[in-house]
Amino acid sequence: MKINWQLKKFEELSTTELYEILRLRAEVFVVEQNCPYQDMDGKDFKSFHLLGYNENKELLSYTRILPAGISYKEVSIGRVVTSPKARGTGAGKELMNESIKCIEKLFGNVPIRIGAQCYLIKFYSGFGFEIASEEYLEDNISHIEMLLG
């Protein structure tokens, strides 16, 4: 599957792109994971947004890249999401690789901290992330901080 990547600041997003991002995040984080939570936390304004589209211009995968000092003292990757349509295609791995490459272009070779859902520890470990905290509950889902670099 060929994915077309776009990296944009919040103010560069069109209303259609913002709608697609929020729809995908709600589809997975709220509906699929049955987790009502406040997705729009004000951090999107200060973030870079990595959007992955297929050849039909459907948004299949997304992350937001947060500069240091917004979520953690380190640069962070958040709202990592892949559409159910793209699961099992390698799109999630490509999304994380592309996110890390974007951080290197934007900020250089810096440490990256994430708040990972615990069931994804093995997935993130595959990119070199290491456990960096105790397990904690966020929105009733077990999470753990992980650090790369």
C-alpha cells in the first residue's frame, strides 16, 4: 500500500483535513476503544500533524508531533492512530518510522517520549523505545511512558 505523507502545522490544516483527523481519532479512540474522553486538549494548536493518505485520498494514519515542553520535557509523538481499513498492512509501522524521521528533520536527533497504551509496548519497543515509567491509568486505559534516545 502506497501512503502519501503530509506534515503540517495546525494553521496549515484545511478545515477538511482537520475534520478527517478528528473523525479518525474519534472512530478509534472514542468509538472502537469505547473510551469517552476529551480528545481536543488544546495541544493540537502547538503541534505538527502527520497525515497519511492512500491513493484514494482517504486518511489512513495520523500522529501529532509535539515540541518539547508541551506534553513532556522531550519532543513527543501522540494520538498515534491507524484506520481499521489499514490494519495489518504495515501502515502503523510506516507511520511511526515517518514520525521519527519528521522529528529528526524538525528538531534534530533528540530524545522522544511517548505515553503508550500498555498493549502496544512490544510494537513501540520495535522502534527502540524503552519503558520509562510505572504503568498508569489514562482515561481508564493502562498506559506507560516510553523513551527513545
